[in-house]
Amino acid sequence: MRSLTLVALLLVISALGGVRASVTIIAWVALVGCDPDAPRPLRGPVETRTIGALTIEGVATSITGCAVGANARNDGTYLDLFYADAQRLRFTRGELHASPSADDDGSVLACTKLDRKWQAGLRAQGGGYWRGFLDVRCTGARQVEGRIEVTCGQPTAAELELLDRERAAHERPSNQPP
């Protein structure tokens, strides 16, 4: 459909404005609209790679998807982990939350253990990517326990390289040159 609209637009411009305008539009579409490697906005849960397991309410639970974005306060990123019947847990601002919504991070869980190491990024087009692990023992609106390693948001090779460089810089001793 998009191609037919473009062809019709080019025919009209050719008839009215000449060949130079048509060539300019074709070049612009080729440069802007045809990059298959460009990150795309994420819509809802996406495929996730996980290692490990979480127990929620005493039941071993499979993570069925994830999502990454700007948290409800817009002061950082969140990682949503989807499980049974589209329920989800949210990790943001160093806390684990139960039952988040689009405009609320949900109920903060009381955690006696919340070890984590993660990196994330937001994309200009929307959505984002997240890589790391969570090792938790929490109670409250949900009882959650376990360790899980997650890669979410289908990071591109360039995004993974950026995360690797940031991790190396962060782990380098402060007295060692970059």
C-alpha cells in the first residue's frame, strides 16, 4: 500500500514539477525509509531470552515476554517481565513492583534480597533494550523468589557493543586509564 501511494505521488510530481523533484523524493525515501537494520519501536511484550527461574506465589513460573521503556516518573528505565495470563512484574529504580500499569509502576515489593546487575537503553523511536540479572526474594502483593538472567528488547549488534563498552568502563579500576 505504501509503495502504491509513493508511485502515485511520484507520477503527480513528475507531471507537475518535473523529473528533478521526483529524483529528490526517490533519493530521500531510499535513505530514510528503507534501513532494515534500524531499530523499530516495541509494542507490548517481545521475545525474551531468559536463563534461570522465578517462583511466584510458590509456583515455578515461566517468563513469557518482556518490555522495556521509560518508567512512570520518566526518571529511568523499566523492565517488565510477563508471565501467566499477561500478569507482570516491573523492575525500576532499584525496586521490584507487582501489577504495574501504563501510568503507574505498581506496588513496591518488600525484598530481603534484591541483587542485580543490569544495563539498559531507550530508543528515540520508543521502547528500549535491557540486559542483566535479578536475584530476588520479595513479599508483598506478590511473593517472588529466584534468579533470572534476561536479555530483552532485541538489542542490535551496535547496542550490545555499546553496553559492552559501558560495562568495561564501569568495571575498570578508577586509577587505570581508559
